[in-house]
Amino acid sequence: MDRDSVVASLLRRLETVSKLDPADIAAIRSLPIAVRHWAGARAIVSDGERPSECCLIIEGFCIRSKSTEAGQRQILSIHIPGDIPDLQSLHLHRMDHDLSTLVPSTLGFISHASLRTLTHARPNVADALWRDTLIDAAIFREWIVNVGQRPAPARLVHIALELRRRLLSVRGGTEPATFEFPLTQEQIGEALGITPVHANRIIRQLREDGIVDVSRGQVHVLDETRLAELAQFDDRYLHQDPAA
Amino acid sequence: MDRDSVVASLLRRLETVSKLDPADIAAIRSLPIAVRHWAGARAIVSDGERPSECCLIIEGFCIRSKSTEAGQRQILSIHIPGDIPDLQSLHLHRMDHDLSTLVPSTLGFISHASLRTLTHARPNVADALWRDTLIDAAIFREWIVNVGQRPAPARLVHIALELRRRLLSVRGGTEPATFEFPLTQEQIGEALGITPVHANRIIRQLREDGIVDVSRGQVHVLDETRLAELAQFDDRYLHQDPAA
DNA sequence: CGTTCATTTGAGTGCCGTCAATATAAGTGG
DNA sequence: CCACTTATATTGACGGCACTCAAATGAACG
């Protein structure tokens, strides 16, 4: 895999979210990145570890999650190509959650050392990456609202619409009626804070109602209008416009 | 109010969380800060606004919250002296949630311009503040787990123990059996994702069981052992040790 | 073609929500 | 300082969303 396509999605993403000048872009392009392939459903970094590098998703999907002592798991976020899901480890040295792949993925590892050199040399890039971690936090805030306030069907369609919107800033184009959503029903339950049994019932209900069909790792939108009404999805919290 | 006591809690907090050298500390001390008093239960910045300054809590308590279109409110975090709850606005220009006081408070406002000058001149300070926002995000992650996975009584004691632990890094000393918790039962409900009626029942149950007494804006620990067992509180996610 | 994992469905239970009323505390003006 | 107003806390009755336990079906994979 050539260097350009490795950083392409990262740059596309940083540029939709921040303003960078050519020198910044060149500096990011010249970061040393170690590309490795990862099987699906495998840990990348685990709770308690002290990683010395950050992980750029080049291809595939990842999730972050935390497990309680009672043995329950909560999925905290879903990550797509262009994301650096453990960028926080640059300053938070011990992991407080798990990061793992959802499907077979191509990952690029960037050492903390080289990132630190870059951010200290170029405050502009530091700001862009900082901003990236702040958007990450904004998504967590919305996730809290989702789990805390919305009824289960609305929770599901909300995270689905969030994922669709975020995929746009990498893939480009217009909102598709069908898109990847590579979670099992058990994982959907872990993301929404419900049991897999209940997740199944909600999915069936949404399908029977002709709103969305969530199956085989994909979402098929059946009725865009009623879906929007149910999800109450407002993308402002994604902060995708650097000017705003 | 003299300058030293204004920044004292901020410095104490940044130093428990990051390593700063004397020049960094001097630079932070010389930040222009406008001190203002605020009544209780008043908005500081609201969803949709574009603030040009950040707010340091000098005295008092604040919360961040988001409201859904359905009119429900979710409290996202509780803030104490030394916190800069809207530090994210430095890079995320449009607010995606509300920040308001819980009780009458003394606030210090620091312009984005002076913060940006400081962070660009001193990468060390930038890293410390960046780290601060990352801890903020780590707390959000734990909050998601709390709301998504724990039963309501455990949720309540978990946020109470988190607040107690965080108060320690400002106030110093050892874990007190009684501490401030200035939330009404309605606000407790909004923080936990339950109704105020149910919040009341849980509080009563915890009191009757002799575990904790949450009343009149205070928490009284009745049985430290059973409390710890119920809350499953592990402070690792607060990242209070700069070395770790 | 058997093993394993994911999905689906049923029956019964319980946590938590809604609606409603009352009590208590806190604050305000006369 | 008391009457009045309002916010907060408390309690009861009832309903429903979501959980547990359990089993069956379907899909994927070596």
C-alpha cells in the first residue's frame, strides 16, 4: 500500500474538520506510519496498557468499549477509516478502555514520539489534532444523551444516522439509503445499553414498521422521513465545518 | 479577590494532572482573567452560542447538559473549582451543549485569544490543557458506562464517589464522610437518566439500607464498605497521576 | 456435515415510568 | 414575623419497557 492512500483518509478527515496549510499537510504526510493488517474482532489496545503509538484506521471498522466488574460491556464509539481512535493515548498514558476491530482492518501505527515532535514543531497541526479529540468528546456527550434519554428504538437509529453522516466525510457523495453497520445484535445491545434479546425485538419492530432494516451488517433505510423523525438526529455536535 | 487565589485552584489541578515547569506556571499566572460573580442555576453559555472566552470556576459548582427536542435534559458532567468546563470552546467554536451554575459561583473568564497565544508560545502548557480536555473525555466515557450499564442505585453512588475524589485534588486531605453534592433530586434524575420520582425512591432506599444519605445538597456516607461494593468505583479513569 | 455463533421467539418478572396527590422546605412581600 | 407563593421532596397506584430464562431456528465455517 502506497503512502498517499495510507494518509489520504486521515487528511480528508482533518481537512473537513480543520484548516491546514500546505506545510502542515506535508508534515503529516511525512509521518512514519507502520501499516499492519488485523483480523476482525481482535483487540488493538486493551484497558490498562501503556501504548507507545497511535492507531490510524486505514480500512475497516473499530470500536472502543469498557467492561464493568459485573462483566457487562458498554460500547463507547464506532470508528471508521481516517479516525485515530486512541489519539488520546498521546497524553493519557494508561488506557482506560479497550480498542478493537469489528471487521478485518488495515491499521497504520504512528509512534507517540513522532506525533509529539510534529505537534511541538507545528502548533497548527497540534490544534487540528486537539480539535479532533474534542470532537471525539462531543460525540461522547451525544452518546450519553442517547443512552440516558432516548427510548431504545430512537437510540439505535440515532447511532446509525451518526455513522452514516461520518462516513460521508471520508467516502464523500450524498447520504446513501444503504450503508455498512458491521455490528452483531449483541454489539448493538452493548452500544445502546440494552440486552441482545431486546435489541432483536427493536430491530424487528423497526423493520415491520417499514422504517429501517438493520441486518447482516448493513442498514437499509426504508422511510427517510419517519426515520429522521424518530432519530431526532442533528449533526451539529459532529463539528464538521472548520469555520463553524 | 487577588490574582493568586484566582488561579490557585487551576494550578493545583493542572499540577496534579500534568508536569509544568516554573516558566509555564508564571505564564499561566499572568493570563488576564476577568472575575465575575454568578447567581445559582443560571446559564453561563448556551447551546448554539459562539463564546470568545473560557470559564474557570473559582468558587462554586457548575454542570454541563444537553436537551433533546422532546424536552428532556441530560446532565453530562459536574464541575468544581479549578475546572475549565468549556475549554473545548477554544477549538470547537459553536457550543453543542449548555453550561450553567448549580449554586452561586465565582467565575474567571479567560479570552480565547490569550489562551491561544499562550498555547502556541508554550507547547508544554498546550499539552497540559490538551490533557485536561482528554481527562474530560475520559470522564464522559465512564459516564456512558454508568448510564448504560449500571442499575440506578449504583449510578447515583458512582457519580457521588467520582465527585468526592475530584474534590480531593482541589481541597486536599483525605476522603471525607460528608461532602457537598448540590443537586436537587430532579437534577440527580437528569444526571442518571431516570425520573425525579425514581431518584427519590432510590435515595430513600439507600438511606434505609444504611449505605448513604443524600439530602440537602450533601452526601453523608453511612457505610463505606458497602458503598464501595455498590459503586464499583475505580478512579483510574480520572488520570490524576501525571506520571501514570 | 457437524460445530459454533448469531438470530429469533415465548413466557414470566421487575425496574422504572406516568399520573396524581400531598407534604415539606424555601423564599417573598406585607 | 407571618401569610402567601413556589420549588422541592415524598408517597401511592398502575402500566409498560426492558430483563431473565429458555429454547428453537438459521447462518457460517472448517
